[in-house]
Amino acid sequence: MQDLARRRSVSSPPDLSRFLPPPLFVLQPLLGFVVRRVAQKHPALFDRLGPHRRTRFVIDPRGLPFALLLVPDPEALEFRAVARGREPASDARIAGRFLDLLSLVDGAADGDALFFSRDLEISGDTEAVVCLRNALDDVEHSIAEDVAGLFGAPGRLALDMLRRARRDNGDRS
């Protein structure tokens, strides 16, 4: 029995994830496509940000192997994944569980409730974060549904599964 356990530990590949960042280059075109389509469909969202359109937001979905950088400037949109520990300089930072952040974009969560329950952490330019939250709240339709729809039936199925996971994990909205 010990020999079998020893063979398994020897034959298992070492966990290099702490040394090698995830292949983020695969996500970059996808994230760029998504942010451009959201900007086309919801130009008022970006207009509503006013002077905060050039704010550099780092969005940290805890539990994922990367964070996101968002610069919501329609003239120079930027939305890209960045390796943990290598986050670029930012003006504002938003951190929370992935499912909580998704529920904000889905219009299913109250950002104030998440903040005051300490499930959502913000730092830096809080005025910019509040402005972003208000702009998201003003969108009539779920941005998460719009993004899922870009990928057809598989995207809608993935969103349904994530919504179910959110409900199963105790939706805090």
C-alpha cells in the first residue's frame, strides 16, 4: 500500500501554478471583444462615467487565478486579464467573490449591501467606484445576459449554471 502511494506521489507532476502564470494571452482577445460589444450596446453606460471614463479599475474576482483591468474610456477601451501579483497601477480596486461580482453585473445584487457586509472591498478612488456602480445600476438589462448572448446557447447555459451556483451558495443580494 505504501509503495502505491509513493509511486503516485513520484509520478504526479509537480504543481507549477504558483511559478507559472495562467496563459492570459488566450483571454485577451475575448475580453476585448466583450468590452467593445458592451460599449456598442450600452454607450450611455460609458457616458454616465463622466470624468471617471479614464479611471483604471482593477477588479479582483477572488478565487480566479487572475484579476482584471478595466479602463472604460470609449476612445481607448481596455479590459484585460492580469496575473495575480502583477497587477498594474490603478486608480480604484474592487475585490470580491467571483459570483458576487457577477451578480452586480447581472443586476441581481445590491452593491451597497455587499460593501457593508464586507463581501465587497473597494479602495482607491471610491467616487469612481460609486459612479461605476451607479452606471451599471442604470442599465435596463443584465449586462451578464448580453455577454452570455454573444456566445449563443453555450454562453446562456454557462450563465444559467453560474446563477444556479450563486443561488446554491447563498445569494446575498
